[in-house]
Amino acid sequence: MKKRLPRIRVLDVLIAVIGLGLVLLSVSLVYSDSKGRLMVHVSGVEDEWLQPLDRPAVIEVPGPLGITIVRIEHNSVHIEESPCPNQTCVAAGDISAANLWIACLPNNVFVNIEGAGDPLEALDASTF
């Protein structure tokens, strides 16, 4: 006695095609090389701020020593003023690429850029 294989129906093929399409869509979304919008993440003692890098803003961050002023303009961010004694954070200058950061340790303020970016874009002379 021979066993018969089940017949493939139109609905079976439709379900398989839809399933394969969903898998391909998921893979393309996860592994796509599209660059997202860069966001500035500022954290202080009491609050956190998330601001797009391409939108100008001035953020006043309170800390234990006083107010630190973070300025976002021209697709870059820098610490403009800080009450810390050594002013290293102010001297750090502008950052404009993903995964770069500036910190004002005495005033507990941390500024970094989040988002997908070109990893080679963040290389500079201090990296080597």
C-alpha cells in the first residue's frame, strides 16, 4: 500500500509566500545600512534630555556646583559654560559624530551623541 503525499493547495502557497515576505522584511529592517537621526543625550544629577543634533537648542543642566550650559548648533554640540574649576569640558570643543562624548565630572554632567553613524567618522588623531 502506497502512502499518498498531501496535496499542496493555493492557500498553503499563499501562507508560505506571506511568511517568506515577512521574514525578508524583518531581515532588511534589522540589517539595513540606513543611518538614523543622531540624537544628543545629556544627563545631569536630576534630569536627562534627548535632543536631535540637527535642531539648535540650549540646555541648562543643574549640578552640584551650579548650571552647566550645553549648546547644540550647526550639527554639533559643546559645553559652553560650566561652573567647574578646571574648565576641561569647555575646552573639549565640539563633537558631531555618533558615540562621541564630553563630560563635566565635577558637575556630574555627561553629553554624548547617540545613533547610527559611520564608525570611521569618529576617528581622530587621539585615536591612534
